[in-house]
Amino acid sequence: MKSRRRIIQALIASAIAIIIITVMPLEAHSQYTYQSSLIQKQRGSINGTGIGGVGTTFNKVVLLSFDDNLRGDFIYAKPILDKYGFKATFFIICNKTGISGTTRFLNRTNWQDIAAMQKDGMDIQSHTMNHRHLNHLSTNALNFEIGGSKQCLANHGYHATTFAYPYNEGSNNATVVNVVAKYYS
């Protein structure tokens, strides 16, 4: 089996640190298994049934997110998430959905994959229409990329309330932030 790698970004809220976990080939994911015990403890604390018992809360939360709807996320990472009972947020680029090709960036999840992820408890959210650099777009183009993505997801039955900035750009640009705020709570 050819090795596929995908980076999972996990944000630890109290430490404001980003942990990068590399998903190993399915037959050899010992590093992920080690990390999963940490994540399992944190997942229990979110549900209020964590290490300290019912009602106990901890000030650390792990969030798992995947963006760009790469097909490898569905084929390789989702089975591992399912195996350990983890949930994640998948940020979707609407106009890149269903694209097939020979490189990882040209091989995207399709709407059937996305429906299967949501059915299994994964969160589906917005990552624009085309994954453009938002800092360089007109207000009309921003409305299309940001608002159009929310509408595209709604047209497919997904209620997007969260938006991920492509290339992590735009959150320091008042025009971009105002357009995002117009569509997302």
C-alpha cells in the first residue's frame, strides 16, 4: 500500500498551540495511537464524562480539522477517526468537489463522500468556492467566494456556520472579515 500522508491540525485552546500529527499508513499508525489516548481523554471532557467523572470539565480541548476536501482525507484519515470514535470538521471547497486527477491536489472528495462523512458524525463547513487568496479580491468576488460557498453547501443539505480562510489569509483584512461576518455567525 502506497504511503499517504495528511496533516491534521489540532488546536489546544488553553495553550494556544498547534500540534501537527502525521497520519501514517493504516497498517503502521503507532504515533497516531499514542496521540489518540490524549485525544480520547480530551473528547471525554467535552462530553462532561471525562477523567474526573460526569460534570467534570477541563480547560483543554482538541479540535481536529481537515481542509481542501482532499480525497485522501476520506480514504485514509476518516477510517482512523472512525476506529477511535473521533469526530472532525471537514472544510469544503465547493467548486473543487468531485475533481479527479493524478496528484493529491487534483483528487478531491465528491458529494457522496461528504454525505457519508456527515452521516458518520463529521462536521461539514465552508472553505470558499475556489480557494482563492481573499486579500486580493473585490467585494463582489469576496461575496461569491464566501457567501456562495455557504449557499453551495446549503444547496447540498449542509448548514455551514464556520468558515476557514484559504491559505490562512484574510483574517487581518477588515473588508474580508466583514464579508465573512455577513455570512457566518
